[in-house]
Amino acid sequence: ATKAERALAKGQVSRAVHYFEKAVAKRPTAPLLRSLGLAYLENQEPTKALAALQRSFAMTPSRTTLYYVGCAYQGLKLHDVALGVFEQVQSAHLSEQVMPEDALLYAPLASAKIGECYSKKGQHARAVAHLKQVTARYPWSAQGFFYLGIAQWDGGSPDLGVEQFHKVIELSPKEASAYYNVACYYSIKGASNLALHWLDRALKVGFDNYTHMETDHDLDNIRDL
């Protein structure tokens, strides 16, 4: 497990998965299974992630683990199922199982994820309405503003969406995806210098999804600069 954590710190996700698999084979504890599940998620293997996380939850019920189960369902594009899971995460009465974490601590995260599920289902107006309530209730939570920005952008209002990404940066200065989305906004608006400036900032704070960046049409206007 220590080798796996070191590999993750270096961005070597596949190697981390390998080490976690070996650790789980020797000692299949709930924490190790959850770590393996998270590594699978980061490695874009949602089916394996779901299996590991469900095993972890069966051993030790936890809102944290259940939250990531919802993320795994999102990775499988089972958004209705994921929505139901996130609703359970924020519920004070979780199938009568004893949860070690307070539901209120998870409400901002789970509520934001519910909005993302609506957005992924193409229900952008519903997502925007829900996420506006989330950001009003939890104005300190960057995640609500991030998904609100996505919902507004995908719903045809990128000018409103980019305002939310600036708010995310204000609340969470190392949220690289927010910087990247601002860069995309300026690119599609034809403001090349600003787009390059924000893309550079995204890379400096840790944006590393190069595969997405290489194929993202939002950046086409600055690709040859």
C-alpha cells in the first residue's frame, strides 16, 4: 500500500493500481479496498472501481465509500442509479445502517453531485435550478459552483458558466479544471491571448488531462498558436 501511495503521488496511476491489487490480495480490508476502488476510478476503470468500493462498503458502511460508489456509477453513465446513491449519502436515515460520518458533512458534495447527474442526463434547466439552491445553501463549497458552471455552459449560457468558474477559483485556487474551463471560454470567444493565459495557469496548478486537451474542440482557436 505504501508503494501504491508513492506511485499515486508521482502520477503513476496504473502502477498504483497494481500495488493496491497486490495489497488487497494479501489483506482485503475495507480501507485497502476503498483505496483500490479510488485508484481504479482515477485509472478510468469504473466497473472494477464499483466492485472494489461495494466490497469495502459491505465490510464497513461509510458515507465516504458510498459517495465514491456514486462516482463509479457516474463513470458507467448510470446517472439515475448514481443520483439515488448521492441522495442516500446526504440522507440522515441511510437504510437503517449506522454511518460513522455526519450526513450534514456530506450534504454539499452529494447535493452538487445530484446536480451533475441532472446535467449529465441532459436536464440542464433542472440542474441549474438545483445547483443554484446548492450554492445558496453552501456558498463556501466550490463543487456546487463548478457543476453550476457546467450546467449553464451545457445549457447554452457559457457567459454565465464562466462566472461560476471564476467563483470556484476564488474558493479553491488549486482547482485546475476551473482554470481550464475559463481558457476554453476565451478560446471559443476568439480571445486567444486570454485563452493562452488561462491555459498556462491551468497547467501550472496541475491540469494534466492531456488526452482531453488534445481533442477538445473548445481549444481549436488556439491550437496552432
